[in-house]
Amino acid sequence: MRNLENHVYYEGIVIGVEQPEGVKEPSILVHGRVNDKEAEFYLILDPASYDEVLRLGIGQQVSGRGVVESENPFIVRKI
């Protein structure tokens, strides 16, 4: 089980622009890896990063550091 307090490294391909239920902040759906484990996860972004994703579109590569906010659904917040 993942420790929800730990920072993680994520990388992957944007496969959707959507928010999980209950999340009001800009987020995207990513297929890739979190700390070297394959995963599909929602990534909550700051407004500037979200605008950049919208500009570049589906299929772009994303990576960075984040904090796990939820296991089910799997949600990571970019830091």
C-alpha cells in the first residue's frame, strides 16, 4: 500500500481531460507510472499547467513530483 503522505514521481501520457467525482480543480487523466509502478491516475494541476495541457492536447508526455491524495480513484496532486 502506498503511503499517502509521501511525495511521488509521476510520468505518463495524457489520455483525457476530466475531473474525478468530487474534485473541482483542473485535472487530467494520465496513463503511465507513479514511483516506477504502472498506473492510470488523475493528476490535479495548477491553472497554468492545466492551460498548457489544453494547448498541447491529448497524447502529450507529462512528468513531475506530486502527492497522492486518494487511492480510489487514484489521484495525484502536482507539487
